[in-house]
Amino acid sequence: MHSNYKIAVHITFFLGKNYLNRINCLRKIIDSYKKISKNLDIFIHINEKLLNKYKIKDVNYILHNLSLEDPHLLTWKSRKLIYEQKDIYDVFIYSEDDILFTKKNFDYWINFKDICIKNKFNLGFIRVERNNNKIYSIDVTTELNKYLIIDNNRFVVNDVNPYCAFWIYDRKELSKFVKSNIWNFNWRNEFTYGVREMSAIGWHGLKMTRYKDTLIPLVKNNKKKYVVNLHSLIHHLTNNYYSAHKSEGKNAVINNLVDENQLKYNNAYKNYYLFKLKFKNNYFIYLISNIFKKIKIFF
């Protein structure tokens, strides 16, 4: 199935201090991508020349001169090439250089992306780290407690933090993305993301209006408890946030991320989405709808 998809993967790899320590991490990531499809091209965007002995075989390296620019803008440099490729590839992935994306992650995306897009939702992933045989969510550390059922599939709503340091869209979605005000962002103040984070959130960040929200499918584990689909988990290989998210307590543990006490589909929640979608192009009303959401006027 995967051989039918022509896939472009763009990774930002900043050559600063200790970049050699990250080469092995990058190799692991590249090996994982190559297992998805033989019809896949990888483009590594760098800010300085990389010696041939450190280059990975069958990978395209694109050098960007940032001598007169903010070095963080390297994360945006891939967009020109992605735009030029928009009619060539079927699937587009942008990622930071420490995100392990696997064939199981890709299968998960293929299986659920269309039902989400059809209903104007984004299919989500959860960025995780591992420590002492436990898996921790590093971007969502509070329980998710809103649910939707679509075509007999139960989803949890991630309206807390959909950031996961990468994005993936098919050609149809990308063709819309490149025409949006987010593609070449002009840094207005309504978004809270930094330069690097804004590039890696894609088109599904908080306060963005393409999707009503981000959904993650639920499954039952061996204890008959609802948990997020484990194929939605992507591993943050550098594992450098553990000390921070450990302090968040048990809710950061992936098996505790779902609040089963709220397992119900609420029609009022559906009405909130209808309101949000109707006024998606009016930013002021969009903000008001999110305030209503927080104070639960719609619940």
C-alpha cells in the first residue's frame, strides 16, 4: 500500500554546538522513514556545510545561508521547496530533527486522516518520552476529557496542546495550506508559538481556524480502560524534557491521559463546533467562542 504514495520528508537540522552528537539520532530517524516506502525522498535543511563523512546515504542536503538572518528561521526555509513540490508528491512531512516517525505512525495516519478531514478535524499525534519503562506525554500533561463519536469511532479531543514538533498532510490538504495566511506567516500576535514552534505546528495550532480541533482515536487497553491509540505516539528521541514533565504528576503518564469520568458525547459540545465553524473567518467571534468554551456556556 505504501509504495503507491510518493512521500516528501523535510527535516530541519541545525549545525550548532554538539551537532555531531545528534547525527546518530538523525540516522535512526532516517532509517525509520525509509521503512515506510521505497518511493520516499528525504530533504535535510542545514545552515552550514556538513562533511561528507557525516552525511547519510540517499538523503538530499539543502544548505541555507543564514549569516544575515535569525538562525531560528532555518525552520521556515523548507517551505519554498515544499511549495515547488506540491504537485509532485502525495504526502508531505515536516519535522524537527529528533522526532521518530514510524511505519505504524504512518499506517495510523492513513487509516484515520480522511474521516477527520471529512468532519473538519485534524488527526493528532502525541509526542512522548520514555523513562523507567513508562511513557510520558510531554506536550499534554493534563487529562483530556472531551469526546466525539464519528462513524462508530470514539475520539478524544486534544484542545489542550496539539503541538508535536512535526506535521503531515496529503497533497489536497497541502494545496490549501500553501494558500493560507499561515503558510507565509507575518507574525501577528494572535498566536503564542515561537518562530521554530510556529513552523512545526503546521496548520493545526491553537487559534488556527482550518480545523475545528485535533482528535485522537481511543482504544481499550488490557484493563478495559480507554487510552489513546498507541500508534498516535511519536518518540522525542532526545528525551530532554523528562525532568520538566515528571513534575506534572501522574497525568503525564500516557495511560492516565484520558479522563474516563467524562466519557460521553455532549450535543452542546457539538453546538460549540457548529458555532466555531460558522464564524471561522471572523477572528473576533472565534476568540469569543473559545472564551465560551472555557467557561462552559455551551455545556
